[in-house]
Amino acid sequence: MTNAGDGTVSEVNAGDGAYVRTVQLSAGGIPQGIAFDGAHIWVALMGDNTVKEIDVSSGEVINTIVVPGGPTDVCFDGSHMWVTTPGNNSVAEIDIHSGQVITSHSVGSAPTGVAFDGTNIWTSSYTGNFITKL
């Protein structure tokens, strides 16, 4: 889970909810959305315009990707991470193997939610009261 107040994420045991560990990400990062790609955890940090990739086994941050626009939410489609950037009115697409932003899709006013339905990426607008299918 993300802990926006102190720039960390916490791991808990799915079986019993017991605390496992806390991973420090960034003091001013403000972690928001979190997703799992089958091997790593990805966290959008609104305050420092980054997405952090965390190794599940060690809890170490293994990659930091700059994503301008205040990233807030993230989802995985099986091969890419999708990150909402409300400050840029867009959704960034990240290649999980290279850790690079491939492209940014303009979606209108302040996208904050993002989801994958098995075929399409969907995003919702915080201020525009609409959804967009990519």
C-alpha cells in the first residue's frame, strides 16, 4: 500500500494482513497509484514526477522513471505500465523491459484513474466528468 504522508510503500502479508516491511521511496514524492506486473511493484509518485519500480524479493527500488505531469495512478496491461499524468492531461505508456516512456496519449482534463479491461486502457477525468478509451 502507498503511504502518501511519508513517501513510502508498505508490504503486508496477503494471508493474514501482518506487516512485512516498509520501503522508502522519496521524502517529497507523494506515492499514489500502485500496480504489480508479475515480478515488480510500480508506484506513481505525484510530488517528484516519477514512477518507481520495486523488486518484490528485496524491496529495493531498481528503477526510477521520470514522468512529468504529476503521475497519480498506474495499471499494467500485460506488457506496459500506463500512468495518468493530470498535470499534462495525458496517460504515459511505459515499456516495462526498458523502463522508458514510449509515448504519451492526450486524454483531456486531469486524468486520474486508469484501468485495463483485457483489451483496452480506460481512464477517468477528475475534473471533466468523462472517461476515455485508448
